Amino acid sequence: MWNYFCGIKSPILLERWCGQMNENRPCKKELLEWINIVSFAVDDVKLFLDTHPNCTEALEFFDEFKKQRVQALKEYAKYYGPLTLDTATTQMDYWKWINDPWPWQEGGC
């Protein structure tokens, strides 16, 4: 099963997506794509853990990518506004997303 996610664990991919976030403003489209990748990986391994709760490799994978997802969501909120309610920093941020173009309105879909 974990061979399925080998590309995600690649240091080159992680550097490409995560290394840029701390140095300068990340590309909105690439950051959103990374959020989709790690979100899918986290959701998929959650399903696996439902039937294999004692698999330490799966638990480690889940913890690692959950942290990366949280960090990516925070970075996205910092530069482009919150994607989820838990990344909104103030009450005004809760509805900020309504003022921006939706992802499919920018030609990303």
C-alpha cells in the first residue's frame, strides 16, 4: 500500500512544495495542488487505519502528512485567505473567502 505514496515521500517533491513556503510567497495554484495531494493522502490513510489501527508505518505517515496539511493550510490562509474555518484568524476572516474568486473561476479546474 505505501508504494502508492512513494512519490509524495520523495525529498525532491517535498522540497518543491514545502521548501518554497518559508522563503517567499508560494504560487497559489501550486500550494492549492499540494493541499489537495496531502489531503487525499491523509484521507486515504485514515480509511486504511480504520481496518489496520496498529500499523505503525501508517500511523507515522498519517502524523507526518497531517502536519504538512495543517502547515500548507496556514500558509495558504496567510497569503490568500482561509480555505477552512479553522484557518481563519479573526471573525472577519470567516467570510473573506466569499469576496475572492473561487478556484474554478480562475481556470484552475
